[in-house]
Amino acid sequence: MALSTATSSRPASTISTISASSLMQNVPGHFPAPTPSEEDLEGPLQSLSQAVHARRAEYVRPKHVRIKLGTWNTAAFKGTEKDVAGWFIEGKGVTSEFAGLNLGDAAKERLEDREGPAEQEARYERKAGTLPKGDVGVLPGKGEEVVDITSFTEALRPYTDPSVAIRWKEAVKEGLPEGYVLVAEQQLLGLLLLIYAAAEVASEVRSVSTTSVGTGIGGYMGNKGAVTARIVLGETTRLVFVNCHMAAGADKPSLERRNWDAAQILSRTRFEPIKDSMDLAQTTGEQIGDEDFAFWMGDLNYRLQDIPGDDVRRLLMLHTRNEYDLSQRSARKIDGEIENAKESVKRRVEGRLSDESNDTASTSAASGRTSQDTTSTAPTLMDEVSASEDPTSLQTTLACLLPHDELHAQMKTRKAFHDGWREGPIRFLPTYKYDVGSVGVFDSSDKKRSPSWCDRILYRSRRDRLAYEARVKEEETARKKDEEMKANGTDLAASDDDILFDYDPDTDGGDRDCDEYDDSADGVVITREGFEDELTQEYYTAHQRVLSSDHKPLDAVFMLKYDAVVPELKAKVHAEVAKELDKVENDSRPDVTVVVDKHRAEDTESDDTDPANFEGVWFGEVRWGQAKHRTLTIANTGRVAASFTLIERPVGAGQSSGVAPKWLNLKVNNEHVRSSSTGSQAVRLEPGETTIIELELRIFDVSVATSLNEGSETLDDILVLRVAEGRDHFVPVRGTWLETSLGRSISKLVRIPEGGIRRLQRQTPEGKNRSRGTSAASGTKSSMDSPRISLQDAPVRFSAPRELFRLTEVVEELSGRVVADYEMTVSEESGKPPWKEHPGWPFEEASWREKGTEQWHEALSNACDALDSDGSLEESMPGGLPRMQRLYVLAQLLLLFLEGIPEGIIPGEIWPKIEAYLAGTAKSKPEPSTEEQRMVISELLSQSPSHSISFVLITSMLDRLIQETSKSDTKEPEAEPAATSPRRLAGPFRRMTGTGKLPTVVPREQSAHALAKIFAPLVVPVPTSGGDKARSTHERRRVELMELFLLKRGNG
């Protein structure tokens, strides 16, 4: 339901002094905001939506709805809202004689007791209702299930006053039946558009968008323009409603301005983008013309042209006078106006005859003047009416007036509203301009404005617009053909009798484009979404008995048949289509199946229990250095060839990027793939073919072990296998980390109880054991998580790390056995012992001949596991491993153990003091003895007892090792040279004697120096800073410190 009003009050005089630029500030009706970018709105073309749309006939059902339109220019008169419910909702105020309606006998009987025009006018008061008493209403409206479109051109102030709009909405709401809902509204100063719908219709209204366009002062102000709304009904039918107030005036510039206003409204109106029935997002907002049905109403202000206003007023009031008792004041007033108009016509006719008699010019000149001024020589309107069949009929009078209507003329000449717009038959009196408070007295003021059909209701369907566009296209094609014929001279050949024109129905006319309406019934409109709708106008009339404005309200009713989507049926079709498309898509797209194989054939891991609910790669319990192998079988189970690759997986904070975590090694189709790479080589599989991805989990990096111990990293990751043009496969990879003593500080190592770190890890509280380790119901392992070990608050159990005790003890013992075995079995064929070739034996990596073999790695992992579980280190080695190789494995494990201590054996807070002392001894006179230096350094180390004892364990082991490897050399002197400083032990390699020969270097010094260089960075891992010189000095002093405790000598 809609009401429209337009202000006719003039703007304040100050407006004329405002500049054009300032007029554009915050003006309603300016250019609409830019539509969202194409990237924001454009959606992908989805075959599912297209397939569902193709079956739309299965989920839509026809519905009928009555659309009632009303428009009224209230001309700024107060109290006009009190009449709106009566004329628009209840159908009151209609005069059958002036409305062109056949009401029937029953309706006429209902109006017999209605108040007469004279009595109605006599009680007229401003700001009060003006409808006749006893009017029961004869037009449909109340109680109908309709979409009620109320388009007010309201008389508001020059600025938007919401209080006036609120009064109009309240007045409409009071008159509407219960359940009607306001679904859209838009206001532009004096223009107001309201859209109401019954409850059952409102539930089907979607995609509501409203906007306004100002075309007034400066071309953009809101004193003239339009308010517009777009709704989608039943998910299928777009409806657009336009309420306008265009430029006034009866002269030619005003006419051209009205046409310009209409063009601006069409070009500048933009609605919000929507998704269509195939769920595709629009790239830009819709315009007027994109809808299925449009309704344009309001004060279009088109007048009657080329006809004297006095003639029109006199002729029409001859008809309205019949409504009055001739003794009443209104009848006498009409008679006076008729006489005045008659005198005006008489004077105009006499003047015309006088001009013709005084005209003595030539026939050609007279003809030229006649062609220029047709109105002066044409018969009067009274002459036209008198010549008609029934001069007394109102419809005859209207038929003589309508050819002079500007709107119809502009439509015929294609200057405005020509692109498919239609209007119902006009059988009612002009709606403008009346004396306020009168039924049929046209303007009696000094201006005596000519009556006109200013207020109109137009409509257009998509079919109408497409038909016009097709007609224009055909005309353009014909015009081009005519021009082509003229250019070729073909048009002149038509007069040549020798040319024979033939017609072949198989070839001529065969290129005609197929029209979507070729097979549709008359009146059927194919909507933009492909649905079939119908629109029928039921009536179009004015309410002559409404007196509160100088315009008469106008309304029209349409019956719309449209296809509405039934959500339940659409959901059913959607599910069926989705199932069908899935089947087709799955049959046509590449697809592979990933099968997780548990173990390689040679694996004998009995401790790997897969959690019942885990379907990924489960490595079970993983300890340091242990190799765990798994395989993934990739099989092409589709109907087409498939190509797959491993791609970079998503990572979180702290995780290494790449196709796999750094603790996992990959081999795809027998090709090694670095875990840090961004992708593997593509592997192509024909249908039925398979290939293998080999996975190896082995952790040797002590820094990784430290992260796993601390919980900053876990054995829980994912592999992403991408199938080209298919779906991705995500393969979880998990395991339970068995914590190790490697990578821990001395302050934590001394807190590990007897039995090792492994025993502490398995001592899990009952609650934690139930929730994370073992299922309370079955008692079997059901979780991949292991409890985190916390040593921070545990009591100190040993003076130094027990693991260091055990490692130094076993290395010392084994090295002694190896040396003893060599001395017992030495022969001429034996060659030099390894400690003679490698002074840093057994910790010098060059002496480890079997390093890097699988046996070596297995022995190293077993030794570490024995260290963590308090098992025998030597017995943990494989049975066939020689004693020499066992020593090498344990030597490497000791180096790795020391490397993993983050603060080193000498912590950072003590080393600067030791370094400062060593630097000072070089300058002191005399230089302190070796024993004195050892005592001072030992005293400094005693500030941290556990570190001090750890240092003693290492140096004692190395000292014993040097003794064992050097005692068999009979050339080594028994006495220690007295004049050699321990800080200058490297001196003999640099200083030359007087004869130019190197001095003799004893094996003990060589071994001490080599071992000092190996252990110095492990004992004192303090990061260096400064330049190369400072770094070199720092490294030299670390070695000097170790040599000081490895060589038994003193100053002489």
C-alpha cells in the first residue's frame, strides 16, 4: 500500500544565493555510492546451482497477488493524511461519472445515501478529513491479500522532516487490516515511498533495496527527483517501484526539463547487488530496466499542449456542473467560470477572424504563416467536441483532450517513457488543478491554470522492454540496409523491369534471431530468472471526492501471477542434484587412495601400538637416534590418470616450513625429497597403478631433542598430498617421544633419579595416566601423548650428572682395554696404533672408521637408550660389534651429551673470571706455577659444585686416557721439562731452534693439545663477540685452560 505527496511550496529566497558547489554538500538524491568492487561481489560459476536452476519447474508453484498503487500530490496542505486511509485502503471518494468506472447496480445502491458534493464542500475545513459522509467504498482494497505499494509525494518542508513521514505511516497503519508489514520505505525531502505487504506475502520478500535521485536545483537537489525501491518476490520476480516529482511548468523548456528529469532518474538509480536464483553474485548493482516488472508513479507534471486552457476549463466544468444543485453556491461559481471562459473564447475567435480579413498577402505567404501558427487557424476545442458523435459524453470530451497530452506525445516521439512503458486507459477527469475544498471547480484563481493529467501511474514488464529493444534493432538493421542499397544503387534498380526478384524460403529470412517469447502465450512474461509471470491491470482511476488538495489522488490495481519458490521442494531438488553431480564428478575427476602401511618387513618393533581411533601414520614410541620406518601406498582408484605431489604443509609458530617436519625423511617413488623443500616431483599414475612413499623418523639433532624434551615441539604433524584437478589428502603423522637426558642443563641432570630419565617418565600419576596414557576401561594404550617430565622442582640427587659419571667411566675403562689388547697382540704387521695416527683418539672423528653406517647409528641409539634407562652401556651394543667400535660409539655419545648441555661445563657467570685470571698470569712476574693456576681455577669453579665436579670428571678421564696411550712409547722422557709454560705448549710448533730444526714433541703433549681442542668448545660454550682477533684470543684461552689440567708440569 502506498501514498505519495509532492511539495509545491517555494524554497526560501536565500537558496538563490548559494553556490552550486555548496548545494552538493549532504544533498539527498546525489549520485549513489560506488558499488562494491568486482572482486568483492563476483562469485564462481557453480554447476550445482545451474543444475538446480534447470529443474526450477519442480520447486516453484504459481501464486497470485494483488498490487495496489496510489499516488497523491498533497501540495503542502496540512491534514491530508487524514484522508489517505479512506480513499486508498477503503476505496472511498470515487464518482462513477468522473472515474470512467462501471460500478454496477449493487455498488450504485450502496452510494445512494452518500453525502452530495454541495454538502461535502460546505463542511470543508483545513486539517480535517474531507471524504463524503456515508461513503462505504466501492473499490477493492480492504481485506485483500495484496502487496500494498503506498507511494506518497508528501508535502514536507524543504528539509527532510521525519515527523511528517511518521504521521503518514501511522495513518496508513491505522487503516490497514491486521498483519500488514512495512517492507520498504524511502524519503527524499518531500517525496515518500512506502511499501506494505500482507504477512504471507512479506515472508517471500527478499533483496530489498531503496535509493533516491535528486534532479532539482543544480540538477541534484531533492526538491525534484525520485525515490525508488527494488524487491524480489518469491525468489523469482524482481519488482521496482518509482515515485517521482518532476519539473513543473507549461512551456517548452519545462517540458524538456521533465524529459531530462526522467532520463536522470533512469541513469542514476542504482540498487544493491544481489545473488540470482543460481546463487551467482552480481558484479555491479542493478538499474531500472533490469527488473521483471516496474511501476512508475507520481506527479510527472506533463500538461496539455497546443490547446487554450480556458477552452479546457470551460468544457470540463460543463460536465462537473451536473454534480451540483444549480441553486448551490458551487454551481453558481462554475456557471460564472464557464461564462468567463466563453467570453475568452469569443474574443480569441473574433481576433482570429479579424487577422484573416486584414491579411492581403500572397497565397504563398499566407500558407507560410498558416504553417507557422496552426493554433490560430485551427478550430476550437468546442468545435471538435460538437463534431463528435455524442457531445454530451464526458468520455467524448476526454477523447478530444488526450491527443494533446504531452506524455503521450513524448512517448510517441521517443523522447521519454518510450521504451516499453504503458499506461491504462484514462477515463477519469484530469487530476490537476482544482480549487481546494471543491469536487469539480477547476482553478478559479487569477492564474486559471489549465487542467492536466499531471499525476500518472505507468507500468512496464520485461517483455515490453525487450519488445521495444527488438523493434529498435530491427529498425536500425532496416536503416542500414536502406543506406547500403542507396550506396550500391539497388534502390534505383527496382524500376528496372529486366531484374527478376526471386525468393527462396530455405535461405531468405533464415537468420532471424529466436525470441524467448516466440512460444509463450500472450501476456506471459519470461522473467530474468526464466520463470513465467503474468500481469493484468484491474482498474485505473482518480478519487474525485477527496477535497484536501488541489490534486486528486490516483490509484491503480494490478493482479500479478508469479512463480514462487517452495523452500522444501527446492531443498529436495538441491539434494538430488548434489548427489547426482557428486557421482558424475567423482567418476570424471582424478582420485587416489592413500593406504598407511604399518611396518617394513625387516622392522621388529613390538612396542608400537596404534591408537584405536587414529588413521594416520603412527610411529609409536620414539627414542633418540632410533629409526622408525613407515610407508604410504598411493593407488589410483579413479577412472582417469592422476598426478600427485607432496606440497608445503601449513605450519604454526615455531614449526619448520616445507613438505615435512625436519625430523622426518621422505622418499617418493624412490626419489629422496628434502623435508624443507616446497614440493616434490609430480608422479603420474594410470588407473590401477600404485607407488610408495617411504617415511623414516630418526632424530639425531640434539637441538630437536631439546625442543621435544621441553614440549615446544611435538611429534605431531601432517603431510599434504595434492592430486592435480582432484582433492587434497591430509595424512597425520604422530608419535610419542621418549624423553632423553641429552640436551638438558646440569642443574636438571643432577635431579634425575637413579634408574634414569626413562624411569621418571613412566612414573605417571594415576589421573594423568588415565586421561593421557592408558584407557581406564581396557588398560591399553589409547593416547599418543606422553606426560611431560618436570625436573625444575625435583630434589637434587647427585653432586654431578650421573650420566656423565657413567659415560666417562665406561670410556676410560674401554680405552684402557683397547690399549691393553693392542699391546698384547702387537706384531710387525699390525702397523701403528690409532692413537699414534690420531692424537685426539678416541674422540677424533677421523679415527671413527665405521661412522655413518646403519650399525653405527643403531649402536649409538641403543647406547643412549641404555644411558636414559640406567642400563649397561657396553652391553647395549650389538653383539658382533668390536670393542674398538664400541669405544668410538660411546666417545661420540659423550661428545653429544656435552654438546647438549646449554650452559656448558663452565657456566657463563664463572668463565669471565677464569679468562681474566689467565690473561693476568701472562703479565705477572714471576709467572705462577701450573699447580698454583690449577688451584685458583678450581677455587673459582667451586662456586658451582656440580659444574666443578663435572669438570674434574672430564679432565680426569682425559688425563688417564693420555697416560694409557703414551706409556707404551719408550722414547717419551720420564721427567717433565721445567721451563715450558702450559699456556705456551703450542710454542714448540712455532719456535725454531738455533740449528733450524723443530724440537722433539712428545706424544703426551700432542695428545693433550688435540684433546684440548676437541673438548674446549664443549666445556666452555660461551658465545664469542667482537672481531676475529677477539674471537681467536677467546678460543686460544679455552684450549690453554684444558691443557693446563691435561699436562702434569710446573715451573722450574
